[in-house]
Amino acid sequence: MTALWLLFLSFSAAGIALCLVRAAAGPTTPDRVVGVDGMATISIALMVLLASFFDRQVYLDVALVYAVLGFIGVLAVARYMERGV
Amino acid sequence: MRIFGEILIGIGTAFLFLGGLGIFRLPDVYNRLQAGTKCTTLGAFSTILGVGFVHPNWMLKAIVIAVFILLTNPISAHALARASYKSGVKLWDKSVVDRCKEFEECQEIGKEEEG
Amino acid sequence: MIYIAILTVAMLIAGVGAYFFRDLIAAVVACAAVSLIASVLFYLLQAPDVAMAEAAIGAGLTTAIFVIAIRKTGRYEK
């Protein structure tokens, strides 16, 4: 059973690593924003999986705060790039 | 119930991995945005609901997190695509159709006919 | 243990990127990535309250304030 959960965790960690490579190597600035946004969403899912792995309900609150507040940064950057440049 | 939740988590993590692969491999900002947003939203939604099925008394909080992801992720993706189109990021060479450019051309033709 | 080491290396890469980018918007995005990885790292070290504060401040507040400051000044570093 633990091996199955480790497989799930390593799948999501591989997704985060691929997004990080794109965010580091993207040619333009929106590529980097796309990479960081995907990394944020995958790490919300990873936080929920780790809460189930550690078996503590308190750990879900971190994922909740990130899901509520995580899109404000991307929205601010997008509004700046639409108006300013 | 636990088996069903683990099947959901398996589908979700597979989609998360495919979303990361799409962000890594695809050639253009818009292609990457589409792959990243669709796969990642479905993957996170399925994973969180699966954790809610594995632990049934966490179900309410899991549904709240899933609904927030389902609401906020398309908003940020739409704003980002619009901003990158407005700031002049080129499409890929082999992209076939550009509906936004066609729409603006149609509007300019309409203005000329009115005036 | 090895996950913590990998996350630390990734955070270091993002910090070096935040130092070297000429486009300041890209530097702000790199700062957001540093904050995200720090939040996951606090989470793995079993401090969920610190991780929650880091997520709230780093994801929303810092990025918005930096973008407002860049709008007042200029986008590219000279």
C-alpha cells in the first residue's frame, strides 16, 4: 500500500520538476509564468496527497490557503503585461 | 470506498504528470498554457476528490479546495493568454488558425463600411 | 530526506534566476517560485502554520506589491 502512495507522490514530483525546468528555460516571460502557475497547482495536489500520507487533517489548511490566494500573483502579472507593455 | 479513492488518485496523478510533460514539451506559449491548464485542473480535482474518498470525514474540506481550484485556475489561464497575446508573443510557425486576428480584421472592415 | 535536498537545490536555482534576470517581471516570477518551494519545504518539515503564512504572503501579497512598484518605475533593468 505504501509503495502505491510513493508512486503517486513521485508522479506529482516529476510533474513539478518538469514545470520547474520550463520555468527556468522558457524563452519569453509568459513561459516562465506558465511554468510557475502549473507548479503551484501541482503542488496544491501534492500538499493534499502529503496530508493523506502523514494522516493529519490540519495540513489541508495550507492547500486551502494556497488555492484561495495563489492566483492573485498570476492575475497581477497578467494585468501588468496587458496594460503596460 | 478506499479502492475507488485510490483509483481516482491514480488517474489524477497520471494527469498531473502529463500536464507537466505538456508544459515541458510543447512548442508555444498558447499550447503550453492549454496543456498545463486542462491537464493540471483535471488532475488536481481528481486527486483531491480521491483523498476525500479515502478519508471520508475530510470530504467537506476537500470539496472546498477542489471547487476553489476549479474556479480560479481558468481565470488565471485566460488572463495570461490574453496578456501574452496583447504583449505580442508570436504564434508557433505551424499554427493553423488565429481567431483573434480574424475577429479584429472583421471589426475593422465593419467600421470602414459604417464610416 | 533526498526530497528535501532536491527541493533545496531547486530553490537555489530559482534564487539565482531572480538575481540574474534583466526583465524584472521574470525576476518577480522567480521570487514567487522561491516562495512556493519554501512553502512546500516548511510543509515537509512539519510546520504547517509557517507554511500557511509563507503561502499567503509570498504568493499573493509580495507579487502584487512588486508588480505595483514596477508599474511606477520601469520594466527593464539598466
